[in-house]
Amino acid sequence: SSTFYVRVDDDWRYDGIKSLESRRLGMIADYLYGDEFDSYVADNAENLNRVQTVAGSGTALISNVRKLIGGRIDVIIEDPFVMAWLLKQHPEFESK
């Protein structure tokens, strides 16, 4: 399962694919999240105001978190266990 993450000062909540249309989504390249979501990503792959992907072994999620904190993206999709592990390794990200 995947979870959406936003900055602590952002009260946005995922409410279906349409709720992503006003958000800049950060995700890791080549991950699959299910047919409807993957179709949204494919349809918006060239639109950096909708979807931004990063790649890199062990660094992609850190890049996305930094982009989120810096305001370059609005939301990250990630496995909650992976995000929990990252936050444990990088507590400086946790309250942002």
C-alpha cells in the first residue's frame, strides 16, 4: 500500500485521482502504484506541474523529501514502512 505525504502545514488529503490535479506529485521513477494511479502518472509524465519523478538507488526518496520541504513539490507517494524507515534515519525531516 502507498500513502501520500505533505508538509506539516498542508491540510490536503487524497480524495481520488482528481484531487491530485492541483498538486505537484513527487514519486520514484519506475514504481507502480495500481492501474488508475499509473495511468494518471503516464498521462502527466511530461507536465512537471503535475508529476515529477526522481531516480537513484537509495537517494530518490531523500531527494523527494527535500523537494517537498523546499516547496518544489506538494505531495509524495510512498510505502509507509519505507517512509518510516527514512524518517528514523533522518529525524531532521520528521517535523517538516
